[in-house]
Amino acid sequence: MLAKLFWLISLPVAAEEPCSVRVAHCIVGHVRTFWQEAVYQSIADVLVPQASPRHCADFFYVLSMSSGLDTAKGGVYEYNETLLWNTAWRRLPPTKYLLDPPKPSGPRHLSYHQPDCLFQCVQMFDKVRLCLDLVKEHETETGQRYDWILRSRPDLRWDVESQLPPLHQLSSQRIYFPITKENVQDSICKDPVQIVPRSLAEVFYERILDKCLLRRDIYGEVWNCDRWIERFCESEGVPISLLKLSATIQRLPNIKDGFFDYHDQWFQHIKFAQQLFPDSIYLLGNEDQVIKTESGRKWSNDTEAIPAGLEPEEGCKTLADSQFCMPCNAYLMHLRFAINKSALRKMEDINFGIWRTYPRNIRDLGGRNSRFLRNASQFWFKVWFPEVKAEHAQKESQESADTNSAEVPFYYNLWTPVLLRRGDCIFWTSCARKYVEDVRLPEPRTPLSRESRVLASASGTLPAAPRMKHPVGPFHAVQPRLHSAAFTLIKQMPAL
């Protein structure tokens, strides 16, 4: 027995094959399902050996451990480092890692202060840049340089039919991405997987954040991180090739059904903007009055659905509420409002527009206790918001619209942001279903006094001119109300 044991010990150990390429795996993103065996085993058994021999690969991690800064489709979770060491890191031990990285900071191009900046991609690209920093630190410490950076997400379950060629067979003059599967939910695209030659890594991962992708720059195209990557590679002259890679995003079971809905996308956009610029979001209205229910969101009993008793029997009426006047310059991005059901049956439509008076005529702009001054009962009409009408807006949930509620909630996202300047006001005009085109404004009456209440209304036809030469008015004082309306804006800021 001892002789057999001695014989086994004396056997020569097979030498590891020399590495034709050295690969740095950058696994970056929210942890989500990375700790699940099916996920990390697929990375170790499919992705890693296809790229290079195991001893030629090292693993670098930049991971977010909780769902606090994740999107709704990420689910709800709160993890710690111990979980990673007991699960995924037993098969894929880290060379270097960074958990819960800081938010992106530092000077930014003017494009990052625009409301149609693709904020959701900024933090993701910044995490990959941080991972590249870890790679460069290790290269400096060891004196050895990697040949490839393979960036992937931690929640990808790799399929055995994935066809990643050994990286030493690929050209080091181009970047490789997976072929996107059309109409396949949770399939991978360009932003979660990139195979980048080390010689191009600084160009790709550090300079991609030099300028934000604006929606206005890709009119008619899909506005997502894939498009940002494609546009950047085109501008830098970096060739792109596609590979037949096969992986699926492994989601947590506690994600909400229908997480791809319109409203979630909008709130994520605002959420990511606030992460970059905490003081950038400004709200006019009573959004803080909203309460959540199982059937969605509804306005509280403290607010009244518009037009709040001002629906006309004929002609049109415009409601002027001083809490919807701008205290600063900002881009209007989103409207949210509830229409009284009984009024909706009587009205042809509700139109939102920008009205203008001199800022000095409004005291305490934007506050609930703001008041129009004596000579602010007349306003100049500037412009209607594009297509912001009840039939163009989207119901927040059909379920809430079908209940016995007295109001129907709507929301509308302005893909073309409207710049509002200090002193601009957002008023709405409601018109009867059959109104006379030549309804004239009433004769002038005594303007509102300093002590008048917040609300006022004016009757007449819909303003048609882009900018009126003479003010509309007078607006007459009406009973004050808190309205079921809110407008979300992103402040206009100079470049840092």
C-alpha cells in the first residue's frame, strides 16, 4: 500500500500549456442571480473554457449587492460578500473586486445636463471602466499584460450551444458582440457582453463616457445602450463583429409581471438622472399626494381630478393655477393627471399649454401658497404641448379606469423636452364637445387683488397663434383646489 502511494506521489505532474492569450474576465453589474449554481456553473463550464484555458483567465468583479439602485426588472434582493464566497466565488475566485461602487462623479460634458441624455447607461459604463482600473492595477503589480477583456453580466446563464471561438483565433483589431436574437425575451445584446482586445480597452471603456447619447441625435432609432455602443464605435472607427453567443438572463422570481411597461421606463429615467445630479429633478404639482394600491396608483382624496368643476357647457375654459408656474428654468419631461369621468364625457379634450406673465407678477413661484399679484390676471399664450391630449395620453392602468373611481388617470412622456423659463406657467384648457368657434372673451373686469386665491379661470376659444400679441383675460377668481396633476422637470444646468 505504501509502495503504491509512493508511486502515485512520484508521478510527474502534467505541465500547464503555455497561454496563447491571457484573458481578464470583467463580471460587472447587479448580483441578482449570480449566486445561483446554474448561473455561475454555466460561466465556469461554458464561457471561460471557450475563451481560453482556465489557467489563462483571471476574474475581476464590480458588483452592486442590493436592489436599491436596480431597475424593477432586477427584482428585490439584499446580499453580502459572504454569500459570494460560499457560492460563485468558489468556482470563479476573484483576482480583484469592488462591491457597491460609488456613483459616477467628476466633470461631465454639457450633453449630460440635457433631459434626453440616456442616463440609464452611464452607471453601467462607469462600472466597466472601474473594472478596467482593477485590471490595470493587477497588470502593474504583476508586470504582465492581458490580451483580451471579456466583459459579461453576473446574471447570465450560458447555453452549451454558445459558439465563442478561442480568443487567440480572433482579430485583435476589432470588438466582438453577440448577435441579438429578435423577439426573444431576456436574450443578450451588445451592452451585457463585449469581447475587447486589450489594445482597444482604454478607447472603448474610458472614452465612451466622453459624451452622452441624446435621443434627439438618433431620431427614429431605438434609444438604448446598444445604440450608444454602436454610435461610439462608428465615431472612433472601431470595427465591430458579431458572434453566435447564446445566454439567457436568469431573473429572480420576485420581479413584477409586465416590468417592461411604459411608466416603469419613465421612472427609471428620472431615477438615473437623480443619481447623477441629485438636485436636477423639479416637480410641479401634487405628485407627493399619490398613494399606491394593488391596482396601480391613484390620487388621494385631497386632490380633485381636472378640470375640477370648470368643464364648460360650450366654448372653452382655461384654468390658471399659480402652483404650476416655474420658479426656475427647466425642461418639462412628463405630465401626469387625472380627468374627472363625468367631465370626460362632456369635453372634446383637455389641452396643456405654456402661458407667460412677467415673473415679478407672481409671488413665491411654484409653491402651494403662491399667489398671483394684482396685474397677473392676464397671461400671454405661448404654445401647446405636442399631442398632449386625453386621447393621446396613456391610461395608467385599465383596471383603475374600469373601477367605480370618479377619475381616470393619464400620463404622458414628452420625448421632445420643452424648455420652460422662470415665469412660464402650465395651464390647461377644456372645451365642450360642441363649442362655437367664435366665442368671444368676456369684457374686462376688475383684475385679481393681491389677496385673491390661487386659482383663476378664463373663458373663450382655444388660442391658435404661436404667440399672442395681446394677453388673454381677465382670469376670474374661483374656489381654490389641489388638483390631480403633476409635471416632472429636469432643471436646466450649465456644463460643469
